[in-house]
Amino acid sequence: MRQRLRNESGFALMGGMLILLIMMGLGLALISRSDNQSNVSAAERVKESSFNLAEAGLNAQALQLGRSWPTGSTSNCDPTTSSTAYCPQAATLINGYSTKDYAAACPGSAPPIWKTEIRDNGTTPAPQYWTPSVTSQPSYDYNADGSVWVRSWAMVQCRPVSIVALVTSTSTPISIANTVVTANWLATSNQGKKVIIDTLGSYAQPPSIQPGPAAQPSKVVLRCSAPLGGSPCANYAANKGQIQPPTVQTSSGSAPQALTATQLQTLEAQAAAAGVLHSGPTDCPNTGATLSSPANGAPVVITGACNISVTVNQQINSATTPGVLVIENGTLTLGGTVNFYGLIYMVNKQASSGSVVTIGGNATVQGSVNIDGLGGITAGSSKTNLIYDQRAATLLRGSTGAAVNRGTVRTLPGSTP
């Protein structure tokens, strides 16, 4: 018995087994850690996929808003709404996301894997990001300031991501002659000794926009191309101070067309988006309200043929917010005590050599009148009928799309739409 107790054989085997167990434990721990890291990596990859799709949805929605700005109520956009003007094209959006991850929002289900929604940015200062004050706003550019909040949501393999950003419409100025009148000819219907055309803007309202002592008067530019509707080309009583300061410029060689066809189409698109495009001879507005530009400054465009006459006490636009009236085919007559503020652009597609714009009675145009082709303007009655306003030439703008304000992009806690 004592010999057996003193026998040390087998101790090495026990030590080896102990070391083996320790090594197996370490190996299993390393395998488990590696597996966890793979799962974390896969989860991160899927989450990144959701983020990429949500960001793509945000950019696609901004791009689409540049084509069709939301001036009326909208609904959420998703892969089923491609035919809606303000929604992204689903086929284009998902084109770069065709791996198995994007097959469905969650395995075994097939809801839309992305959605976008639009909300107005509200009052100043604008609500920040996607707060309850934003979600309660109308689903379009209600305040007509050219900015809306857009939320983009995406879910890939049950991992939702939401991104929100402020999207702003962008534009560039469209140049037009900075004159009080540009036409082929001009005539006054009153031979009295009084100012009919104020080329300096001395009578402009509000008083804050009236010119200073060093201001230069605007010009009356007449092309004088035959045939003339009036004879002579500048038919007014120059010796009676009817145009003050006298800045009539004749035979200038100026272009007979102020804007190109492409620029005119841009104005039509703006008017259509704002609901102030009047198409065809049966849609001829003739009230101050229907001829006034909306709050977002879009031009009122009338394709005609329309001979519009406003001769009762009405106001078109206002002294503080001048607007733009474009008549492509037709004439405009203002009389009574009508006050128009802004730019009048007569495209004169009817190729008239007669009076395309007539201002009489106590009517006043404060701004600028531009008439294409051989057409002319007749003014003159009981008061100053045409007053220069330098703001008129700055009102035309061409849309260049819409852009995400990068400083406003935020990732929100993922949630179902």
C-alpha cells in the first residue's frame, strides 16, 4: 500500500489534461468572441445599409422637389408612388441597392423598405428637426418661403433608420431690361402739362424706396421698328414735361424679345406649381386677386389669347410685395383707380403693332412695362400713370432645383413610419 502511495506515475497525465482543459476554454472563448464580432459586424453592415438607403431617399426626394415644388398638400412617398409628381422614382432610387439585404424590410414581410414625407418649416424661428411642432405642420410649403422639412425612413433586415433635413428650393435671377418702359413705341393720350411717366420713381410707394439725391433716372427704351402703331415712335408732349426726367431713347437696336423660349417655360413652370398659370382663351382672369402674384413670388402667367381689362377700384400686388404679370398672347388695359405694383411683361405672340398695354383714368403702374415685338404702350389721363420702381427688374427668377441644407441633416432614432 505504501509503495502505491509513493508511486507518482500518472501525475504528468493529470497536468496535461488540466492544461488541455485550460486551452480548450481559451479556444472556446476566442471562438465565441469571434462569432460575436461577426454578428456585430453583420448588424453594423445592415444598419449601414439602412442608413445608405435612407440617405438616398432623402437626396432623391430633394431632387424631385426641385422639379415639382410642393405648393399643395402631399402624402407620403414610397416605392408605390412613382407616378406622383413630387415623389422620387422608385426604380431609379433602388437601382443601386439590389443585394439580398434590400429584398424586404424584414424576412417574411414585404412592406415598403423606404418612405419619405414632407412638412413645412413653420414660423420664424423655424422648428428644429423632427419635433412635434414640425410633424404638426402642413405637408407642403405652407408659408411659401421656399423651404420644407423632409424625413426619409428606410428599413433593411428589420433595422430602421430615419434621416431628416431642411430642403430649400434654389434659383437664379433672370435678367430683364431695368427700364421703366421697353416697347416698340409709346404714346400719351393726354396733352396736358403734367408728369405721366415718372422715370426716377419720385412718387413710388412706400416712401422708403424713393430715390435719393444722387439717384439716376430709368430709361424709356423704344425700338421704333416699322410698322408703328403710333406715329411718331415717341408720341408725347415733350415740351410739357410728360416724361420726367426726360430719358426717352429711340432706335436703340434692343432685342425685340426680352426673354428666351426656355426662360418663358421656366416662368410657366413656376406659375403652374403655384397654381397661377392660366392656359387658353377661356381662362382669362380679370380681377386684382387673380392677377396678383402669390406669396412665394411666382409670376402670374396667362397664355391667352386674352384681352384683359381691369377698370374698377382694385389693387394688383402691393407696394411692399410687388409681383410679376406675364401675358403671352393678348392685351392689357388698366383704368379707373387700379394700382399695379411690379413687372408687366407682354410677350405679344399675336404680333400686334397696336397698343398692347393701355393705362388710363387714375390707374397707376409702379414698376416696369416690357413689351415684345412691334407692340406699344399708351398712357395718360388724370394722374401719373407709370412710376419707375427698381425692384421690378429683380423679380424674375429661374428655378435651379432644390438642395439639402447639409447643416440640418440629423439621424433620428429608427422607428416605423
